[in-house]
Amino acid sequence: MQWESVIGLEVHTQLKTKSKLFSGSPTEYGAMPNTQASIIDLGMPGVLPVLNQKVVEMAIQFGLAVSAKINNRSIFARKNYFYPDLPKGYQISQHDIPIVGTGYLEIENNGAIKKIGITRAHLEEDAGKSIHDLYDNCSAIDLNRAGTPLLEIVSEPDMRSSQEAIIYLKKLHRIVTYLDICDGNLQEGSFRVDANVSIRPVGDTELGTRTELKNINSFKFIEQAIKYEIQRQIKILESNGKVIQETRLYDPVKNETKAMRSKEEAHDYRYFPDPDLLPLEIDKKLLQKCQKNMPELPHDKLERFIKEYKLSKYDASVLTTEKTLADYFENVSNLTSAKSKTVANWIITEFLSYLNKDSVDVTNAPIKAEMLAKLINKIEDKTINGKIAKTVFEKMWNSGKEADAIIKEENLIQLNDDKKLLEIINNILVEHNDKVQDYKNGKIKLFSFFVGQVMKESKGKANPSQVNKLLQGILENS
Amino acid sequence: MHNKNIKEIKQDLINKKYSVKELIQHFIDRIEKYDSKLNAMITFCKQEAIDQSKLITNIDTSTELHGIPLIHKDVICTKNVKTSCGSKMLDNFISPYNATIVDKMQNSGMIMLGKSNMDEFAMGSSTENSFYGVTANPWNLECVSGGSSGGSAALVAARLIPATTGTDTGGSIRQPAGFCGISGIKPTYGRVSRFGLIAYASSLDQAGPMAKSVEDLAYLLNSMAGYDPKDSTSINISVPNYLENLDKKLKGKKLGLPVKLLSDLDSSINQKIQQFIDELKKLGATIVEIDLPNAHLSVPTYYIVAPSECSSNLARFDGIRYGYRHPDPKNITEQYIKSRGYGFGDEVKRRIMLGTYTLSAGYYDAYYLKAQKIRRIIREDYQKAFENVDAVILPTTPTTAFKIGEKIDDPLSMYLSDIYTVGINLAGLPALSLPVGFINELPIGAQIIGKHFAEDTILNIGHQYQLVTDWHKKIPEEFN
């Protein structure tokens, strides 16, 4: 039988605010346990939540970016359950009426455009962390994360393959990072993905029983987990079994999913409107403000790069895949007189391949934008040639040093002196007199051989265009 | 000293008739002498109060309450002082912070002498649900003081303190005020900050002052009222000076009387209410008959809304971060079950179970949602009535204080003692209870209910009444 997979995604994005959703505590990652938890985050008796307005604006901007309906009145609700790292015994979330209603994202897969529906996006607070392996016979609780703002983005079950799911996720990731509402760090849990996966015979319209894959922390693992899960379900159904509705955890080491809890154990969360918080009203003024302050979105940036920097569509789209990369490009461009195309080439061929090779992201790259700009300027002002520059780039990458320092230390300054160049050229021509004769007899391909010999002799420092000019002059006039 | 109202004490302090230290010592002595009869205190901050009183040598005449002693209900968080909420669950809880109203009253110069007894987590109408034992009624030690702010009411009635705070979710200020013959006001929902009040039912809870006279309430409410950015449900509108309107004459004031509601009232109480109304008429007010057609739904509605919220509000008491933790749980589930099972008393557990049920899947629509709808209707009934009247008159309670133990095993009849008070919380209105007479040597109270944020109007009516009557000046024999 032919099977079709049906995938819906829930993404918890941690909003990039200074303070928590309902308290003034800082949200920074990695602080000493329980140093970023106030009496409000601790759920002390008598404390009350106060909504962080910044969070509302972030959610609205997300809604606008995915063409969603922004509800002018949404309700915070309590999701009640007991857990040691949930201090109040309930999580403040949004249930019946979320801040962001239905919207959509367009994804491009093999040239085809497809609309993926977004069901809703709602605000909620994160829980703390339980740590079970720190002490014997005892669990530890860290409430630094408790109360951190999350925007949970729920998609329609519109994706039909793990590939589509990844394209959707990467696009969503690009949007939230472009909006600068989320740092997008999957590893640290700022962008947490749960995938709902089911299969059905091709042609069926009814949905099959789904499983939920939880908290997978890289795009690669998400793709593998979904693939594995689809195959697992096919195997079950083809051997006349039944898929059980349950939550499953992905194990990247074994590349398999394991049952975590089944629906029978599911909680009744007893949602009800939080009486400590008024309905969240969004007026036209706030909407307009958010619209006005919208950062440039990926598509707009791409268009601008083509127009403003005269880049090809390919170059522009590579440079705008990530906001940090686009920013890097613009920073370098602003600091150098070189053509944008030159800057783009450096970033796409050198910078990106080094990033990939070392698996680091733009912000952690050893060569900062100012450093690359200085290197490019050294080519522009003819201090070094392009080939040497690539060596310098490699040394900069490995040492974190500035181009200037490396050029000096290694004595790589370009040879631009005609007299010295002519000396080298003449020596080469004398040495290879036979080849000079061949050249004159019509083997003009040997020209590049002479250039190569000159470059070799000058240890790569000769100015290549000058060498070309001088060599041509000698060969043609002798 | 202890029979004087706040204005008189203040004048005495300014005239140096006695010092703040002497004033504080006087009330400390009275508490030490008499509280054993009442059991109205949970925590006595004797030394702290003495130390604080010694620091005051000059009375600040610009601050109305400078040097005046006060006792807070133990549901209100007081920094570095035990805040037990009348529960074993919080018997070991020292609050790390002050409720906003505690800060406010402290900033007004008031000196806190301790924390008063109450029904556990403010759930009850008799203070019998306290982990610390029942508070007796100063007028008859065999009777309850009412609840849940029973300790605060008894302390004022016995003249052991001039001022206390209470909280009122379904009548918890007004009912004990009525039972003990003192004055108490539940302000409009949103008028006084809830930050630092240990929540019972968040959409109904409101703190207010309790004192000997309505005039004293005005002094105290001046200090307590006002917007608090830490409480999203407090309302950001200006607060009048509640003393300014007290002296207005009642001529032209229209008072609504829901006649149908009074038809089942015990005749002796009805008679007191009639006398109260006659007095107000003499002062120039006119009485208008009004109808509150859905008032009979108040008690059932309240007993869905309040437990629902409480089941969630009390989830934080899990023995993990503070409060009672059972010593030897086998696992986390058992820790929850045993800590909460032993830490909470019966009435609290009853309401948590009720609320868990009314919020659960499949019952939510039939109970919680329905109750919310009826709540809106009850509110609209009042709004309609207020189109024609300035205030509404009701009894505070259907009976005088009952005997200790009389209703404790009959929760339904206990719940019905809130019949005249809970509707006002559901509507979010301000209401005052003040003494209007005695039946068999037990006081009886009446309520004056105002429009939203019209505390000044009801305080004015209450004060004018107290100018021509002396029910509020009566003192229980044993404590004089």
C-alpha cells in the first residue's frame, strides 16, 4: 500500500526579553541555579503576576509576519497540574482565545510553493528544571527558567514529509530570528519542536492516529525522528497492528523513538481564565506601533540585497538565509570600498565553508565582520593579492589575529615594484628559453606557465595583473 | 484609651496626654489580659511593637494614623513575621515580603501588634476552621465570632486594639463585624491592592479595615486604598479623601430596600433592620423598594466560583518550597498527597475538591461557565437597581452569632449564613457592615451597599447613622 504521512508541528519559541513574562526577574541563560527567581517566580503565597508588555509586542509582530489574525482580546488561562518545578501548581498560558489566530507560511520545496497553515500562537510561561542526577536519593530544582516567556506556535497538519517539516521549521526559525524575538538556539532550548506524526493510505482524507515526538534539539534530529516514526507506523499498520496515541521521545544515538506516556495517562488540565490577569486587550494604536516597528523580513531583505547591492538572486538568497549572516554581509560591505559582489564572494566561498567545516555559527566565528573588511581592503589597496589573501584568511580563522598582523609577521606584502618584477620575469624567461621559443611558435597557452613561474618565484607575492602586463610586453616585443 | 476612636487618640497624642509608647503598652496589656478568653491572636509582635513605639517621640500631625496600633489578619503577608493563614500548612511560614497594604499602613505610621486568627485560608464563617482553635465572640464566649476574619472582629469588639484588617471573599469582613458589633467595610473589587493577600478566590478577594466606628474606617481606608502596579486587577483611578464626605447630610439620599429578600428574615432581625431604616429616614433619606430577582442564586454561584479558583490558588502549597512537608514520603506523588492531606484542614480540602470537580473536563460548562453567566446577571441586577438609588440596605446575616460547634458539621447551613453577603462580592461592589442593635445581648449588623467605587457614599451614610445612635459604642461587659 502507498502511505501518506501527515505532520503538524508545535514550536515553543523562547521570547528574547530582558525580564520574565509575569515578573521582573532576568531571563539570561546559564546563571547560578535559583539566582534569577523572584518571589513571584517562586510562587510565594500572595504574589500576583503582572504582564510584561514587551512580550505582547513580540507576539503581535510574529502574527503580522505570518499574516495571522491578531485577536484584539485574548485571555490568559491557568493550566493546572502538579510538578515539582512548576511553582504555582499551574502554568499561565492561553487556551480558548490566543493572542495570535490563524495565519500561514509559504514554503518552497523543489521549486513548488506550498502554504502551511498556522493554527494559532499563544503566550505562556515556562516551568523550571528538575535535575535528577546531581544528588543521591534527591532531586534538585532550578527555578531560573520558571516564568520565562514562550510563544507556542502551532501549525496545521499540512506537511506531508519530513523534508517539508524541516523546510517549514527553518523558515519559521528564520522569521523569529529576523524579528529578533527569539535567539533561535535549538541546543539551549530557545526553539523547541514537538512533532505530531501520523500516516494514512494515499487518497484517504481522514487522519490516522498520531504520535507526538517531543523536544528534539536539532533540525537534523527532527528530520531523522520524523522519518523513523513514519517508518515505524508503516511497519505497524502493514502488519495489521494499531498505532497508539502517545508521546514518544527520540533517541539520536540509537536513531529510534520510544514511548514516554500514553493518552490514557493524559492530564485533565482544568483550564480556566486566570482571575489575576485582565483580558489582554490590543488596540489599533498598539497594532500600528508594532507594524511600524516591524524589522525587515527575509523576503524583503532578499529583494533589497538584489536592488541595493546589485547581487544575483542566488547570492542574495544565500546571504539572507540567516539574519546574522545578512547582518555580517552588510557590516563588511559598509566597512570596505570593494564591490558588493567581491564581499559576497568572500562570504559565500570562504566564510561559509569555514563555518560549515568547524560547525560554528556566524556570531561565534573567529573572523568578525570588521576583520574581514580589513582583509578585503588590503586587496583593494594592493597590499596583498587575492591568492595570498586566502592564506591570510585561513591564518586569521585559526588564530583570531587581524590581517595586518599576519601580513607583517609572514612578510606577505604584495610585490608591486616594476623593476623587481622585471628582474624575476627576465630570469624566468632566460631559464625557460626553449619554452619562450615554443610560445613564439604559437603555443600561447604557455603564457599562464610563465605567470605561474613568476608567482612561484615571488612566493606568491607578485601582483598578478602587473605580472601579466609586464610579461605580455616583453614576449610581444622581443 | 481603648474606648476612644482614632480621631480622639490622635488628638491625645498630639496634646501629649500619653505617648505612643504608653498607648502601645496599654493595648499590649489588654491583649495579655484578655486574649486568653478569645483566642483572637495567632502571632503577637509585642517586642517589635514596643521597640517601634519608642522611636516615635514626635507625632506627625500630617499623617492621620501616626502611632496608631493595628493588627493584621493572618492571611496578609508580613515580612519576617509568621504568616500562617490559620493553617498547619503555613505554621512554619515566615513571609519574605510585605503585602502592599502592610507597607501602606506602615508608611502611615501605624504600629503592628500582631496577626489575628481566622478560618484556615479564609474559608469559613465562624473561625472554627482555624488550625489555632476557634475565636470566641466577646459578647458571649460560647458563641462564634464569625468568619473568616473572626480574630480581627473580636479584637476590636473587645477593645484590645483600635484597628484591624480583614479580607472579604464572600462576607469575611462584614459577617464577623456583624456578629461582634463592630464596623467593617469591604471595598470595591480593585480598590485595594491584593498583592500579598494569600489568595482564596482571586476574583472575589478584597481587603478592608475593621474598627469601632465608620469614621475610623474612613481613616483606615484612606491609608489602604489605591492603585498598585503589582496587582493587575487593581484599578488605576484616583482615591477620594474618605473623611471629606462623612459630614454630608442624608437629605435627598435614596436608599434601596430589596423587600422580597427580607420576607424570610427572622422577625426579630427584621425589626432591627426596620429601626435602622427608620433612623435613616429621620436623617432625611428616602427609601425605595427595589428588586434583586436573582439574589437567591448568589450562594450556589459563589460556592462554584470560589472553590474553583481556590482549587487552583492552593495548588502551590505542595510542601516543596515552603510550608508543611510530610516527613517521610516514598515518592513525589506521596509527598503531595501526604503534605496536602495532613497540612490542610477539612473545610479547605472540601473546597479544593469541589473546585477541582467544577473545573474538570465535562463539568466545566455545566458548573464554572454557568456560574460565571449567573454572576454577570447578579451584577446586572445591582447595576439596574443603582440606576434609581444611591445605596442598598441589607441585613448582614440572617441570624446573630451562633454557638460554637452548632454548625461545624453542617457545611450547607454554614454556607447559608453568607446569604446576604456573597452576592455583593460576585458583583464586586463596596459594602459596609455596622451594628444596628442587639438581640438577646448579641449584636446584629446591617449592610450599606454602594455603587462601584462609591465607598465615600456608604461611609457617609454609616457615619451619619452613628452620629445619632450609640450601638457602635457598646462594649461587652467582660472586657470593659
